[in-house]
Amino acid sequence: MSRLTESHGTTSSDARVAEQAYFEQRTLRRGAAGWLLLAGLGVSYVISGDFSGWNLGLAAGGWGGLLIAFVAMGVMYGCMVFGLAEMSSSLPVAGAGYGFARRALGRLGGFATGLAILIEYTIAPAAIAVFIGGYVESLGLFGITNAWPVYLVCFALFVGIHLIGVGEALKAMFVITAIALVALVVFAVGMIPHFEAANLFDQPVSQAFGASAFLPNGVGGMIGALVFGIWFFLAVEGVPLAAEEAGDPKRDMPRGIIVAMAVLVVTGASVLLLAPGGAGSALMSTSGSPLPDALRAVGADGLAVFVNYAGLAGLVASFFSIVYAYSRQLFALSRAGYLPTWLSRTSARKTPTWALVVPGAVGFVLATVVGDGDQLINIAVFGAAVSYVLLNLSHIVLRLREPDLDRPYRTPGGIVTTGVGLVLSLVAVVATFVVDVQAAAVTAGIFVVGLLYFWLHSRHHLVGGAPEEEFAHLAGAEAELR
């Protein structure tokens, strides 16, 4: 029996009226996105990682260590994306990862997955706002010497655009992402003539175990670089959050997320090869803006200026899109009663007002108070890595438990594929502790508090009519008939 039935009346008719009113206040705009906009959404989540942050992996593990990290984490994301493509075609709901895990792993597993994703998506915009502020200061724009007004403008402006409507927001996101992709093409064109393989291995070799020109900081450095390999793909798993706003989710979701992943592999490999290959790994390992610095190092100052400004577009694209992601994850968890239900109320424009505003306010405070983008990203990465373990596990469990579930798209390789993703995601969780124990501990603390909230409160106040709950109830009913 749903919470609504228990709270709003004694007859089934009263309960149906109450439930209808509840969900009318929590409705998203359907048909706002086709597969191309979904692919653009997936790229925009991640593209800022091509402009900054990834190069710190060179300091950790050298070019060889970062290459191994890129390949390993690329395989992890690729395996998971194929699993998500299948699950999103079978269970197209706004809860996405939480909804998949809810059906596979039960309420606790579903909430744990949703909470991990929500931590990732709430913290990441704060980190990106810090990076945007740094870009604005370094470019000398508007005479700003303290970045908090930049953080305020970012959250106010882009949350405001999302409040106007999802169609408008996704189209604006697509344009900004296209500008960033043009900048990456310009960068590649400017760097290709200056590429020399020797530049990749110009870092001094340490005395660490297993150290060599390929792995200048040894095996330990390679492990430390794994987290920076994640930066090339972090948040692409958010595409299925648009399921309830897609035109044809069973067809568009798999196509959108797979195309996005393919684009990100190409862009990530390009900057990993060309920036240190032209300017040297040693220089890139300490750069705050690696792509413009690489272009300046080879004498392409004019291109550097263009890429510097366009790099700001890449950061804005990721910020803008992750605001969308956190609002949809929070909306779904709230609609089902796992979090306070007032957070999922939608406006006349079918946008989740409080699910956009509240995490935005939290993000602004974090950016202003913490002010350390690298540490905030490490917190987000830990939340992400935990969710990846649960998402891969969900695909495996659903395949084994519900072999007859309608699957318009099927993962190549089945559970072997997501099994590889599961193992690599466990490695990623361990690697987060290697890079930043404090950030991982903070995230784990937030995670424990959230799970206590579920166990002590929200599990007693769930809304049975929420789509993710109904999918799970349907699975239970089908199991009883067998």
C-alpha cells in the first residue's frame, strides 16, 4: 500500500484522487529530447574534463600511468554504458540509476545508488564553478579578483535557464557544447604538426617501485593516476536521467549514451596524446590550463587565446548539464518519498523547481566556503565510483533474475561486459582513497548519514505509485506468478 493511500483517505476512490493530484504536481515535460540532444547532453556532462584536471594525472603517474588509467577507466565506462543502455531501454524512468538499482537490489540498494549519484552531481557543479572562477580571474575578465560573484552568477543564471524549461535548456546546452568541441578541433589542428613521441616521456624517473621512463613514478603513481582517468568520462552515466523527457526512450536512450561515449573517447585520447606530445608531459603536469599552455609552448599564441576563451564554454557546458542531472535525480528520489516530497514539485513549465534550487544553493555555499575545485572533484569522484559498482551489479542481477524482461537493446557480451565494469569500478573506489583520503572519508560520512536517514525515516514514508516503485512491484508480482 502506498503512503498516499494510507494518508489521504479511507476508500480506494479517495486514494486514487489523492494519488492523481500528487503526481500532477510532479510531472516532467515528455518528448523534449531526441537521441541527438541526449548525445549532446552526455558530451556536455564531461567535456570540461578535456580542458582541465586530467593533466594532474601526469604528475601522479607520468604519461604511461595516465595512458593506462585512461584505457582502464575508458573500458570501465564503456562496459557500464552498454549496461545502462540496456537498462534505460527496459526501465525508462527519471530515476535512472536509482530506478535500475531499485528493481535489482531492492529499496536500500536503490536509495544507496541514488544517493551516491546525487552526491556526485551536487558536488561537481561546485567544483566546476571554482574552475570557472579561476578561468575568469586568469583571463582578467570584468576586473574580478575574488571569484565568489562568479559562482553566484553561474548558479543563478544556469539554474534560472533550467527553470524556464527543459527543451530550452537542452538546446542551449547543445550550442555551448558545440563551441567547446570546435575548440578541441582547433587545438588538435594546432598541435599535430608539433607532436614528438619523445615529449611524452620527458619527466624525471623516480626511485619508486617499477619506475621507468614510461612510468616515472612507478606502480604507485599508475594507481594514483586512475582517478584522473575518470575525469575524462565523469558523469556520462547521467544521460538516462532524461528518460521521462525523451521522445522515444527505448530507442533514443541507448543511441544517445553510446554516441556520447564514443565522442568522449575520441576527444579524451586527442588531448592526452597531443598536449604532452607537443609541449611535453613535464610542462603539462603542472599546468592550470593545459590546452592553451600547450599551444603557447609551440608558438601558437593566437590559437591559445581562442582555446582559452572556448575552454570557458567547456566548463560552462559541464556545469549547465550537471545542474540538469542533479535536479532529475533529486526529483525522482523525492517523488518516491526517499527524500522530502516537496523537493519534487514541478512548475507550470514542468520543471522541478526545488530540485533545481536547493542543490544549487548548496553548491554555491560549497564553492564559496571550500574554494578548492580539486578536492571537491575528488569528493564527487568517490560518490561516482560507488554508484558505478552498484550500477554494474544491478545489470548483472537483472540479467540473472529477470531473463525474460523486455530489453529493446541488449548489452553486447551480457553480464561478462558489466562484470568487467564491476571489477574496474571496485578498483576505482580503492584508487579514490589513494589520491585523497580526506575527500573519500568526507564522502563516506555523507553517505552513512544518508543511509541512516533512509533506515530511520524514509523507508516508512515511500510513495508506492512512483514509477520506480511500480516497476519493482511489477517485478515482484511477476515472480510470484512463476
